[in-house]
Amino acid sequence: MSELEVVTFTPEPSQFAWTFGGAPPIMKVRPGSVLELWTEDCFGGRVRSSDDRVSVVCEIPFFNPQTGPFYVEGAEPGDTLAVHFVSIEPSRDWAVSTTVPLFGALTSTRLTPTLQDPLPERVWMWELDRGLRTCRFSALDSDHTISLPMDPMHGTVGVAPANLEALSALTPAAHGGNMDTPEMRAGITCYLGVNVEGALLSLGDGHARQGEGETCGVAAECAMDTVVLIELIKNRSTPWPRLESDDYIMSTGSARPLEDAFRIAQMDLIDWVVSDHGLSRLDAYQLLTQIVESPLANVCDTNYTSLAKVRKKWLPDRRGSLIDVHARLRDSSRRYLAGR
């Protein structure tokens, strides 16, 4: 534990970033550091009861406040930043979900206008039992209630985009951002390609749980106490965000239409298997066709996000610069948790 440098940071409201790119770094951190962070929910903590309406208490475009960005010393374009999620824990005993006018997968939106009226605004308050690790749903129009397993995750993690771009924290793309995949939970390592000096890492948008697709556009949104480990892999490019668990490697793709997001994720996973596991492109294409899993992340954001994931035990042994990164970060995570 003594060799791990621990940085603790809780942002003031004035310190949140609302974009990836275009925001100055909040502090510098070194590779190998542990970051103990607090993140606010996607509404900036303004939706706190069933009487609060997003259209009244929130202001466009100030959604998804990000904790960061953090300047990672030594990070340069062409490197890869590894972000390992040690723990993700709700910091309040409630989460909130809503319907938002002109937002969501099953309603008229600004990008897909129709003659339908916008859905009415409704607010569901989710009761969190952090001891039992449950999220309690209570229906608004009946007496139905159910306690579901808590599955905390971060909807948003990313670095500054390439080409001097500044993208809304609502937008997922090659830099990461608002991917909204339930796979971004504790125990996962996320690999992000560095586009600018210092990488400029930010994260936020905590969810107590979320189904695949985030269909209505809003998960069980909550503030989080999150711990991440960061590492830098020099001279290793990562074109799209990639994830690794103990059992899987995963690629993401974010685009519209959804089929393009699907193709990006599948193609990136093929390229990963070719470069790190030694298969030819056509052999990788054939094998992954039969064993790949393709969960949806979101179908409601400005770009949709699709995943392609494969069990590591079904691939040839890994080689190259990522061969033991996840395993080393998992070991550091265990040592950090044991020393708390």
C-alpha cells in the first residue's frame, strides 16, 4: 500500500467540467496513482424529489457534470491510458430516474422528430439500501414495488478528443465520453487512446443500475464515491475505448445509426484479437462471428454505443504491451482495498 500514491478530490460545483476537451485540467496526477473521487449525478443533484422537473430545475446544456479533467503526467498522443475501477459506491441513499421531453429511445426526439407529443415528465425516486446493496423501484401508477440488485457503474469516462474538439459530456465517441454501458463497473479496466498532452481524464454520470440500452434515456442516476487506478502505456494506440475484465475483453463503438456503432465495435475487437492474440484477420472474423457477445450500451444519446465482447479463455494467449496490465491493476486494487 505504501508505494501507491493516493489523490483525493471532491469538486466544488464551480469546478465541474461539462465537456471533454476545452476545459483546463483541475490538477496533475502521476501514472500509478490511486484517485479517490466524488462525482455528482447527471442532473447536478437538482432532481431530488418526485416534484422536481428536469425542464424546470436544470438548464441545457448543463447535464452530466464531470469530475476532472486530470492531467496525467507523461501522457502524449499515441499512448494509451488505463483506468481501472477499484470501487464505485453510491454516496446517497437515493437515486432518480425520469422521463425527459424529446429524449429517449421510444419517443420523439430533436434528432428524430415525429408528430407525437413529447412524453410527460415523470420522476421515479429509487431507494438505495447500501447495506443490502439493493435498489427499490416503486411504480407511480400502482402499488407495485420490487428490490433489484445494485450494480453501480459509470455512464461517462473519457479523455479529451483529438483535433482540438470539445464535445458535450452527453456525447460518446472515440474519446470515450457518455457511453452508458453497464460493463463500466468495479473490477473493469478501461483503455482510452490519448489524443492530447496529459490525456485530460474525466468521469461522472454514476448509475446505481442500468439496463442495456438505457431505453428511456435515464438510468437510476446517483452521486458516487469512486476509486480508480490509472496507468500509462507508452507508444500504444487505442482507436476506440476498450474494456477488460477478469474474463472478457470488450470493444466499443459509438455512432449513428446503430448499425455503424455495431460495426465499429466488432471491427475494433477483430483488430484487437489480430494485434494481441496472433490470429489473421479472416480467422479472427470467423471465430468472433461464432463466439462474440454484442450487448447494447445506449440507444438514446447523441451517438449510440454498442459493445463487442469475447471470453479471453477462448482466444490464443495474449502478447504485446497489454499482456499483464489488467492483472497488475487488479493486484494493486486488492492491495489498496486491503490497506483501507
